[in-house]
Amino acid sequence: MELLDGKLVSKKTKDELKAEVSLLKEKGITPRLAVIMVGNDSASQIYVRNKNKACEYIGIEFEEYLLPEETKQDELLSLIDKLNNKKEVNGILLQSPIPRHLDINEAFRRISPEKDVDGFNPINVGKLVLGQDTFISCTPFGIMKILEDYNIEIEGKNAVVIGRSNIVGKPMSQCLLNKNATVTICHSKTRDLSSITKNADILVAAIGKPCFVTEDMIKPGAVVIDVGINRMEDGKIKGDVDFENVKDKVSYITPVPGGVGPMTIAMLMTNVVKATKNQNR
Ligand code: NAD
């Protein structure tokens, strides 16, 4: 079994971006990310802080908009419009969750596709489905980067994705399909899950249930990607895969923490640099 070290790939990616950004700066171009947060979600505050830190490391300018809990939909949309029109801003990110009285889908639609570094605008999702160049949702994009970095073959493989969320499961399945895997998507209504996962050469678990995937669900030699981040009562983070139980049966596996998690921010940074280059072509 070999560990897929997301921390390492993330560091490498960020160092490459740092070099790229310093070349852009020599041409007078400085990438800039704008982050919008509505309300006081404590997990979001940590995520935004980490995004800020990654920007600082790479040399990306960062601006943060903290809107109060009682923000109205049209106020949120008019901030997005303002940032869409602000030339110095290359990427816009709306941190989820946002308060329930707001329509997040309308907000995602409003972010200009050229600045949609999270890849949530339906235009960018559509381009992913059509196999066109686009911004890919950062977590699946990061998983593809890990697979590429470790030279893991995808074409012709049976890939099974457990989970069909808009931010992980669906774009993940599409990325694997675009690389010519034979893809099966499983979800909470799937019957006899293990009969499907047992055929997976590549298994991606994005469920949100700690230690859900066990040894009996795995094909010997499979590549296992664990997206889950589950905070346990003792404060420890566990993945969706029972790591200790499966580790001797797999060829490659991402640890939690230190696997998929660190890649998400690295790919956000990749998307910001890409947006900047596109806008300055
Ligand atoms: P979600 O709750 O939106 O989706 C979970 C999916 O799991 C659903 O599609 C559901 O159908 C499926 N599911 C639930 N129970 C199931 C069962 N018994 N059998 C089969 N499928 C089942 O979650 P999400 O946003 O996709 O996130 C999934 C996990 O990944 C969470 O733990 C989340 O914290 C983590 N996550 C990690 C990152 C990262 O950067 N590493 C990013 C996003 C999400």
C-alpha cells in the first residue's frame, strides 16, 4: 500500500503557483481573489482564514467581504455585481453555507463565469459536462491532480464514486468520465452498494459518514480516495473510509487528514491564477 500524500502534492502545486505569480508580477499583473462570507459560521471562518494564508504564500491579493447574517438577497447580488465589474478582482468566491433565507444558487449564477474560481456557475458546470476548458470544483479537481501526480491510470478503469453532491460527487464522476473511466455513481438510495464498490479499480468516498467504507467493500489492489471530513467527539478528524481496516487490501489510499483536504485550497489557488491569465490574455 502506498499513501497518496495530498499535503506534498499541495505544497508542490503552491510552490509552482508562487513561481508563476512572481513572473506575472514582473509583467505588472497581480492575481486577486475576493471572498464573500455571510453570517458567522465558525467553520467557514477557519476555511476563509486558510484561503487567505494560501493567497499570502503564493502572492495572490486577497479581499474579504463579511456581510451580516440579516443581509438581503439583493444586497448580496449587488456586491457580486460590483466584484464582477471590478477589474482588479480576478476570482470571486462565495463561502458556503450562507443563511437559509438567501438563495445560494441564484448567487452562484450571478458570479461571472470568468471569475467563478469555485466552478459552481452552471455555465462552468455545463462546460465540464461537455469536456470543455472550465473551472472545475476544487475538491474533485484536487483529486484528479493527485491521481495525475502519482501516475495512476484512469482510462478504461472502473471508477465508483459514492456520493452525488454538486460540489464533490457529481463533478468527480464527470472528471473521471472525461478521462475515459467507466464511472458508476452510488448514493443513499443505491441497493447492494458493496456489490458495486467491489468492482471499483478507483473508489472515491464522498459520503460524510465516518469509517463507512470497509475492507469487504473493496476490490484487492484498488485505489481508494477518501474525501470525508468527519469530526469525532474526541476532536479527531476521521474519513469516510475505515483506513486501518482497508489499508492492507488497497494499492493506494489517501489518508485523512493529509490527503484530499490540502488539495482543495491548492486547486482554488490554481483556478485564481488561471482566471487571472485568461483575463489578461
Ligand atoms: P453531501 O452530504 O452533500 O453528500 C453526501 C452524499 O453521500 C449524498 O449524495 C448521499 O446520497 C450519499 N450517501 C449518504 N449516505 C449514503 C449511504 N448510506 N450509501 C451511499 N451513499 C450515501 O456531502 P458532500 O458535501 O459531498 O461531502 C461529503 C464528505 O466530504 C463530507 O464528509 C464533507 O465534509 C467532505 N468534504 C471534504 C472536502 C475536502 O476538501 N476534503 C470538500 C468537500 C466535502
